[in-house]
Amino acid sequence: MLLFGELQRKFLSDTSEKTLVNYLQSKGIKVVSCFKYADKYDRFSLMRVCISHSGEKKIFDPKLWPDGVVVRPWTFKSQQAEHSDGNMQ
């Protein structure tokens, strides 16, 4: 089973996926994938992290993260297609 989460870290827009993956692995969390999203104002590092289910308790432990890090479950957007006029199908 996989867990998807979103991490936001204010004022560290240069944090890389590799840095985060290495950190989580050093804490015993198996990372399946990590994808960095662009912050249009270049203020945050926004990442979607997929981990094994066994790391769920660890990744949501506030003691794992420095101040300023927000961790929350990933919310998938609706799969509905949008017409060119902006109306949903």
C-alpha cells in the first residue's frame, strides 16, 4: 500500500527531491517516488511524496520535521475533463 503526501517548506525553494528522499530514507521511510512542483512565486518547496504504508506514522510525526514544514495527505483532483468553454463534461 502507498501513501501520498504533500510537503511544503517555506523559504527553502531550493530543496531538491534527492535531499528529501535521502532524509526520509535516513529515518527509515521507504520512498517510492518524489515529485517537486513549481511554486510560481519561488517561495516554497512543494513536493508530492509516495511512501510505503509502513512509513505512514513516521512521516506524519511533527518531530521528524524542522519548523515551517507542513505535511498533509495528498488530495487527488477530479478526473472530469473540461470543455474548451470551461464547462465540465
